[in-house]
Amino acid sequence: MDIASLIGFIGAVGMIVGSMVAGGGVGPFIDVPSILIVFGGSFFAVMYLNPMGTFLASFGAMAKAFKPSVFKTEALIEKMVELSNLARKDGMMALEGQTVTDKFFEKGLQMLVDGADEAKLVKQLKQEIEAMKRRHAGNHGAIKAWIDIGPAMGMIGTLIGLVLMLGNMSDPKAIGPAMAVALLTTLYGAFMANVMFMPMLAKLEGYSADEVVYRELVIEGLRGIAKGESGRNIQDQLSAALSPKEQAKMAEAA
């Protein structure tokens, strides 16, 4: 669980709701027609914009903003050094059945065991990274659609409210509800875009970039093993992705 995402979201919602309560209560800010226009309309508009598979997969991606995959670069480097030393000592077949940190690493390692050369290994694993990028881009595009469509639906609701208000100026009782629809749809649209989905998209794009870097390190490490490089050389190459403090810590451990 990413504590920053959870606390940040709850805190932002809490501040907004708290200001409503301080101003007289939450009740005046709840309007069913406005909710239907903004949240219901956005839901179906986003569905309309994306293929059904991408639309449904995007909800799973949203959950990763709060519970992302963890990529431990230091553990990866240590494992690469161990496997390199093993391969240099006992050959590639000694890598068979070795436990590694993730499925991508496991697939690349199995390719080495099966006799794949460096060029074939890199080509296939790079294709896997590109496929992952496309999947993530589709999910991110669906989430970005909520950011774009939510405020637009809020504006549509505002126009609906104004039409209702201007069409019933002779009835004072109709002006208040119509004005509520006009203003609250704008509020809901801004809330949806700026509190719910914009921070989520930024978080997911960051996680995706981290995963790409991790997978590229896996490829570099496996390339080193395929070329028969020493564990020390591989460690020096992969450690460039670590912070200076982490590099110093790893050097001391070595």
C-alpha cells in the first residue's frame, strides 16, 4: 500500500468536506441530478471513448495508484551478481530453476538456459517492454479521459441548470434548484478531475516509468551474464541506477 497516495487522497477529500461542514453542512452540496450528469455522464462518455477491454482494465490500473508493484533494484543487482558468478563457474545450465524476483526476470533467465544468444534475448525482452508500455498507455489514456470529460460534463450541467433557471424566472421556487444544478455540476467536475484522477494519473505514469527502468536493468544484467562478464562488472554497470547513498551502501556490502 502506498501510504502517500492513501493519506493524500483522504486528506484532500477531508479538507473539502470539512470546509463544507464548517460552512453549514454537507447537505446543500449533494444534488442527485448533478451527480447523474457529471459522474454518470462521464462514466458512459469514457466508455464510449475507449474499447471495452481498455475501459475495464483501467479500473484495475486505478487500484495500482494505491497498491503499486514494488521493484527492489538493490535485490535485483545482488541476484544478478550471484547468477553471473554461478554461470561463469558452472555454465548456463546451472541457472536452471534459480528463484528470481519477478516473471520478466524469470522469462529472460529461462531464455539464457534454453540457449538464446544476446541479440535474441534483448530483442524479445525489449518487445515485452514495448507491449507493457502500450498497455499502460491505454489505461492511462482512459484515466486521462475522466480528467478531460469530468469538467466538460460539469459545464454541460451548468448550462442545463441555467436553461432551467432562465426558463422559470417567474417561479421563484424553481430558481434555487436550477441554480444548484448549475453550480454543483461545475464543482463535481472540478473535484473529479483535480482530486480524484489527475494525481492518480501522475502517480501511475511515475510507477510505469519506474517499471520500465527496472526491466531495462534486468535486460542489461542478463546481457552481462550472456557475455560472461564478472559479477563485479555487472554490479558496477547496474549500480548506476541507484542513488549515491545506495551505491555506497552496496559497495560496502561487497
